[in-house]
Amino acid sequence: MPDVVAASPLSAEELRKIDSYWRACNYLSVGMIYLRANPLLREPLKPEHIKNRLLGHWGSDPGQSLVWVHLNRLIKKYDLDVIYISGPGHGAPATLANSYLEGHYSEIYPDKSRDEAGLLKFFRQFSFPGGIGSHCTPETPGSIHEGGELGYSLSHGYGAAFDNPDLIVTVMVGDGEAETGPLATSWHSNKFLNPIRDGAVLPVLHLNGYKISNPTILARIPHEELEALLVGYGYKPYFVEGSDPAAMHQKLAATLEQCILEIRSLQKHARSTGDATRPRWPMIVLRSPKGWTGPKEVGGHKVEDFWRAHQVPVLDPITNKNSLKIVEDWMRSYKPEELFDANGTLVAELQELAPSGERRISANPHANGGLLRKELDLPEFADYAVKVKVPATTYAPPTEILGHFLAEVMRRNMNSFRVFGPDETASNRLTAIYEASKKTWLAEYKPEDADGGELHVAGRVMEMLSEHTLEGWFEGYVLTGRHGIFSTYEAFVHVIDSMFNQHAKWLEKAKNELDWRAPIPSVNILITSLVWRQDHNGFTHQDPGFLDVVTNKSPDVVRIYLPPDANCLLSVADHCLRSRDYVNVIVADKQEHLQYLSIDDAIKHCTKGIGIWDWASTDSGAEPDVVMACAGDIATMEAVAAVAILKENFPDLKIRFINVVDLFRLMPESEHPHGLSDRDFDSLFTIDKPVIFNFHSYAALIHKLSYRRKNHDNIHVRGYKEKGNINTPLELAILNQVDRFNLAIDVIDRVPRLRTVGAHVKEQLKNQIIDSIAYAHAEGIDKEEIRKWKWPG
């Protein structure tokens, strides 16, 4: 593809103004890093004007601002709806500078006014204690992408574009960021973008050549190789390369306009003909110097166009007069006296270059997605309930039941709800969703796809074998005000551990500290194909530890639900889809499980989050001898079966049975508004009585949540112990001692009056453990009385 370099669309006057605006952006970016006083250099720069700690990243800012300034021209010319995502690490100065110059920053933060006093406060807050970070944190207007961790900019961009037909998302991809796995897979997102119903993503690969202290790979391969790579990804790359500002302004102006016109043409064709054939979308490769327009060298070392420009190019201006002069000369090279008036306000002729109102990139409501959020039209989930006449006597696959509910959710919300999953929607028994919408697919089709492929260009089920890309799409989708659910295998949800961390941190800032950010739909993660039913896939597929990661985050923005049966799952799912500003983690298996509660009882139980099951208890309101608690489907079934064993062998034993749906209810009320008060916890779990807690995940997590409780020493938790491989379900449970036999033995050992009289029963239970393992190894399956066990009538 030839470079677009010939055209010079800017008049001399336009070029002068655009270059001046760009200089203002660069001046602000440098000022944020260095200045604590003298913001407009109206006196000679002195050491006391410099911040004591110099923090921030300069290297990518000039290139980023160049793109933003030229986007402004086209937004005004074509009345475009544009948001901008900054991918380069810690690249916030460019976004902040543009937001300030557009006036939106001062509208949100009035003390950062558009005058000299406000500019000083704007500078001082950057990377300063009590201020703001050096990446595009939630405090940054116009941002939906913090960039604290690299790799997610492009997937966030595509997520924002889905179902937003008029939106253009310009994503600045850092060339260091382009070396990450998540970014590499997200290039394929163009195979899922429907030109009829979706908006457009314009990637700008910013080749400035260097990371913190190394060259970047894509900047050091031949032009032909890079072009072939991007063409192979399905893009039409345009190259804008150089270091002369005037020439680069003309090149980028022409190229960016060409890309916008191509996007509009492609969309017009698709929408007028109904032809959703995948276009070859344009993209830009912008090659400009690292730290462009900054110091050429410092102390005899090359800086501009080298890795030394990545962060703070001049490190010692307070103690080194030569360095101080370099910083002053650098800042004065932007001619601030020409850019700001006597009040310290951007001069009027430059203010006119920015769009107005919500067309300003920093004020675009899509970047504050809660402003555009519409409630889902949800069906009555009770209509999908399993009929439960007698607890623990019928079996049903929970996620299959959920799938029918989600299908109707999809039908009712065909422009604002999507389902995400890594090639596992069918595996996770959510296939009913395909009755409402197929899988999105804009790549090649083959005749055999019609036989069960479930593919369609207008599909709304997003499947790709990259959990990173899926989570990035989902986050971009909810951050711009839409809804969804992401299902994945339990063992491999760990792939997005750090993505979850980043989104939870974003939510905590936005929800608790920023009134101007409107609440957004929650990220709902359905964890299925669980550890206890991965007996056929083996040890690698057995890891429930994502729950530990989740509990490390603020309970204000994360929740964990372990519905014990299908009706509880329906109630939980409905609640999560209605919630805002959370990451909801739902743990529910796809295999057939015992069903315990009618839909009415399930609603009550899930509303409380934790409760006593009278039908499985034997204390009849009296003080119990032992509390049997559980959380999770297999953990619940084995706990119920253990009670049946104890009830048969010790008719006078008083057992209180407790099931936990909302794991955070175990937290003290002082730590979480939905946690249990000490009084409620004590009454449920009974001070000084043994508590046997059968848990889905690692036992330490229950101890973590309950360690401050008075009865903590009497809480004995059984959970996954990293034991197992290719086993039957019961054998896997036995190996980890969460099975009914070991639970019953534990009760005998911990209730003082049973320790002697229960010796014979213990021997029988140990024998059953031996027999069960032997049968599994001989027959490859659990005994029928185990596989079809029911609560005795």
C-alpha cells in the first residue's frame, strides 16, 4: 500500500494554527512533568519552580497529541462522533493536555480553571502526592482505558464500537504495547466488526521506536515485513513517517482524512446494500521520534529519538544549572507567550480549533458510558425455573437452564446485550442462546458450517480463543454503557487475572471518588466447567483459585456468588444483570446436579445470601451439636449427603445446615455493607460449636473472610487441596476430603459425645471410601447409588 504523502490539504493559516495548538499540547505535557510554579514561564525558570520528584512519561506524548489535534479538525469538518484510547504506557499527559485545552477538564474540575492559577494547579497535581496518576486513570475525562497494564487498548476500542454504528474509536497502539500477547490477539477483532450495525475502529500504531530502555520490535523490522504483518491481519495500513513538524502535519492531515472517508464509504456501502462482508478497514502506522521536539541530547547522551526520552528526559534540573537551562529552553521553544493570553488562557483563535460540546473527544458521552446506559429489558426469570417439589430429589444442569433465560434476554436487547466466551458456549451448555442469536463471524464460510456451526455475520455471541480479547471487548462494551455476560472454564479464567484487577481498580475510583462518572453496567463472569467436574480433563483443569484473586479487591466493587442449584443461579443472574459498577463472579457447574429449592425459596435464599436450610437440618430450633456449612454445588451436594449419613446413624444428633450463596456475606458488616453483623454470624454459626464448612475452592479463603469472628477457632474448612487428576467425581472429592464420608467422619471427631460411640460408624465410612475408589478404578465410573443419590424420603 503506498504512503499517503503527496496531498497537502492544510492551508498555510490552517497549518500555523494546528501547529500552534500542537505546541500548546506539548507545552502542557512537559509542564505537568516538571513545574510546581511559574506555569507560563513569565519569569526565568528557577530550581524552586521544579517539582522535587520528577515523574511521568514524555516519549509518546507529542505523537499522541498530533493525532488528537488532527482528529479535532475532522470532527468539526464532518461532524464525527469520536473517542480516543491511549495505549502507550503512562501516556496520560497528551490526553490530559487536550482535555484541558478543550475546556472540559475545567468544567469537571473548576479549580483547574482556564487561567494561570488553574494551569498551575493542573500542573502540580500530575504524578504528585494527593494528585493524579501518569496514565489515563478514571479521573481523566474522555478515557475508558487506564493503561496501567499494557495490551488492552485495541480490544477496549472494539468493545466500544460494537453496536455503536456512528462511533469512530481511534486507538493509539504503543509499539511497546504491541509486543504483548493481549494486543497481538486483539488485531483479529476486525473479523467480528459488522459494518452495518457496529461503529469503526481506527488503529494508529505509534512507532516511536523505544520502550523504557530497549528498542521496540515492530520499529526494527523492515517496512515490507511490517506491512505484510498488518495486511495479514486484515488491515489496509497507511504509513505516516517523518520528523519535520510541518511536513508531518500535512501528511497526517491527508492520511487521517483519507481513512475517515474510507470508513464512511465502507459503512455506507454495507448499510445501503445490506452487505456485511468484512471490509479491509484502514489503519495508520505513525512513525515519529521518541520524545519528539524535546532535548536532542543531555550530558552528551542522545535523548530525542532514543529510549532516554521515554520517561523524564532531564533528571536533575534542581541541582544542575545546565539541566535547568535545557528544560527552560525546551519549554520556551513552544513559545507559550504566543499560545496563552495575559490571563493564562489559550488564545481565542486556538480555542476555535477544538470541537464544541459533546463533540469534544474529552466530553464524548461514550467515554462516560453510564450517561448512555439503558436498563435491560429482562424477562421474568421465574418462568425458567426448575420445579422442585421435594428438595434434593431431582437433577438438572444449571447452566443449561440459565441458557434459556439468557436467550430471552438476548431477544429483548438486540442492540445492548452480548454474550462472550472462548469457544465454550456450547461446551458450557449455554447453547439455547444460539436460538436467539448466532456466533459473530465475518471471516470465511464453508458449506459445512451450516451443519451446527452456528455462525452468522449478525451474530451476537462473541467467541474467540483469547480470554484477553474477550474480556477487553466486554470491558469496552460495558464502559460505554452496554450489558453482557462472559462464561469461561474455571481453571483458565486466571488468564484474565490482571485484566480483572485493572477493571476493579477502575471501578473503585470511578464509583467511590468521581461523582461525574455515571454508573455503568457490571461485568458478569460466569465461571463454569468447575474443578470438581474436571475429573476427565485432569489436574491441569482443576484450579478454583480465581476466587482468591477476586477477594483481594474492594468489596465495594466485586461480588462472588456460588448458587447451589439452577433456581438459585437464575435468581443470581437476574440480580447481576441489573446491577451496576460491579464485577460479579458467578460459580455454577454445567453438569447435572441435585436441585434443592423451589423458585420462591431460591429467591428468598439468594436475597439473604446465606441461610439455614430447615429441611436439611436436625436441630429443630434447638441448640445444635454441630453446624454443617457449605458453598458451591458439589460442596453442597456432599454436605447434604453427609447429613443424611449422620441422620441415619445418629438420630439424636442436632445438626444445623447452612448454605452460602453470596461469599461476601461472611465478611464482617464493618468491612462490607452486605456482610454479617457479629451477632448474626454468631447466631448462625453458634459460638463454641464445631462448624464443618465444605467449600468449593481453597479452604484458606473461608478463613480469610472469617478470621475476625469469635468462633473462628471452631471453623474447620474443607476445600480443594491440589489433589486429583483423571478421577471420577466422587474419587476427586475423596482425594480432597470434601466428600460425604470424610465430612461425616469429621463431625464424629469434632462432636465430643460421638468420639467414642461413633467409632464403628467411622470404620464403616472408611471402608466405603476404600470401596468407592476401588470401584472407580475398576469400572471407570462411580457407583450408581452415588451418581443418582437423592435425599432419603
